[in-house]
Amino acid sequence: MQYMTLGNTGLVISRLTFGAMTFGSVDGNRVAKVDRDGASILVDKAIDSGINFFDTADGYTDGQSETILGDVLGTRRKDVIISTKVGFRYSDPLINSGLSRRYIMQATENSLKRLNTDYIDVYMVHRIDPFTPIEETLEALNDLVRQGKVRYVGFSNWPAWKAAKAVGLQEQHGWAKFITAQVYYSLLGRDLENEIVPFVQDAGIGTMIWSPLVAGFLTGKYTRENPSGTDGSRMRNPSDSWIPFDVEHGFNVIDELQIIAKSHHATLAQISLAWLLTKEHVNTIIVGASKLKQLEENIRAINICLTQGEIQHLNKLTTPTEVYPNWFARKADDTRLTDALTGDRAEA
């Protein structure tokens, strides 16, 4: 296993994080399918492989994910890092959702109880709440840190401008600062390179990557001939995916991944994960699993070394569309000044 510190902190994390979204069972949920016994096998394997970071959320399977994770970790809880999240609806009452102070405080107590722990290592806001002032949310998170119930705070699925505003307010008031961003990133979804990556690198914020295999699409289980995948697949059809992506482009990427995977005697999933691990802005990748074999294969991605040619080929094949004002800034660059300050003369 490889390790690094999370963002600008001394928190040492494994570069693969085990995601417990598959724990539990809820009618209509095609992701959650792992019972307590199955979860114990997966967690044992993760720990034996050197994974020390476990991710969940109160909104996963109505809290079952947190409960099962806390149960199977047991006394090993003190030896691992747990992250969980708040923001999505947990139950029917209208107020049991969002990022108000009231709900955050209530949700924290509930998560602590389900996880059977006295503290949460990394607590993240799971989504934006357009109805709650950001100051209210940030002050509540700070109070949790001061109370010792939370060690670090972070955000997930926030736009860069909102996260930047939050960090400014945290610095202004001396509140606990965001140390991580849990974000979607994959070969088929590189949008965050436009705004989020420059922001988190400047702010010293680490990244936790969710859905690195695009809900299983990059495993190769979906094909042009059989777009519905195999039995039990998460998506009924890639074109109906909750994560938006160009399906035909995705199949073209699959074609190239098959060539690279063959040369490494690896799976498509392993190559996709190995590519992400080459990115300096990626701290840790969340890998979930419903079967032991699936987890074992994903963990082996840590040992795959892609060639520079393979990395560059995948980079070029999946380059995201440059958005405004980024393309304007590039076209308007004063190349004479840039060369003078960063070129051979500057190095001499």
C-alpha cells in the first residue's frame, strides 16, 4: 500500500480508501447489497492490505452503512481513520436534511452512535444547501471540532467558488478549515481540472475521489453489444447513468484500456485506478466493493506502473473541454513575459 498525508495536515492516509456505500440493503437500491457478514470479510481484507481509511455517510442505506461499518471495525476503530458525511435527507420529517446548525448537530450525534465511536476523524458536508447561510454551517462544523467530536472537516460536491468563499470565512473567523474535498473524478469525468484542482492545490486541501470507475462502467462489464451489463450491475443502461458522460466516447476509452490492460496482464478497472494514482492532485481513491474478488482486484491497482506513453495517451484521449475563462486566460497569456520569467533565462 502507498500512503501520504491528507492535504496540508499530518493525517497519514492510504492512497486507497474503502468505501462502505455497499453496506446494508434498501428497496430499489442497486448499489447496497452487502450484509454484516459480507462487510466483515471486506473490511478484514482492506485492513490486511494496508488500507487505513474508511468512508461512509449518514445517507447511505438510511444509516445502515455507518452501523455496519462501526460494528465490523469494533476495537480496530482506534487504528483506522473514518470519514462520514452530512447533508442528504435521512428521514421523512422536512427538517431532517441540509446543513443547518440544528441538523448538523443532530446528525453528528446520530452518526457517532451508529459508528459506535466517540469521534469522527473527517466530517464532510455532502452537498450544498442553498437555504442555509454558509456562515451557519461553518460555525457549526467549527464547534464540533472544538468539542472534540470531529477531528477534521471537509466538503463534498461543492463548486470551487463556494468552497473558496468558505475557506475565506474560516480564515477570517479562525474556524476549523476544510482539509479535504471528496469529489467525482475519472477518465470519463475530468471537469474538476478546470476549477476545483487549481483551488484545492492553492488552498492546501486534499482530495478523496469517488466513483473512479464511473459506477462500474470502466470495468468493461457494459459493452456496445450488451449495454445493460451483467446481472446485478449498478446501471440498467449507461445512457441512464446518474453520472453524466458521453457513452460512445466511453466505449472508445474502453477499447484503448483493453489494449493497455492486456500489456500489463491487468483488468480495465486496475488501469483506470492506476491512471488516477499518477495524478499529484489525487490523495486517495475511494474503492467500494460488494464481493471480495472485486476488492482484491482493485487493491492490486496500487502495484501497476503505467508507462509515460500510456499515461500521456490516456490524458490526451480524455482531455476535458476547456471552459471560459480558462481558455481566454491561456490565449491572452503574455508569452514574452512568461518565457522571461519561467524559461531558460530565468533558470540561468
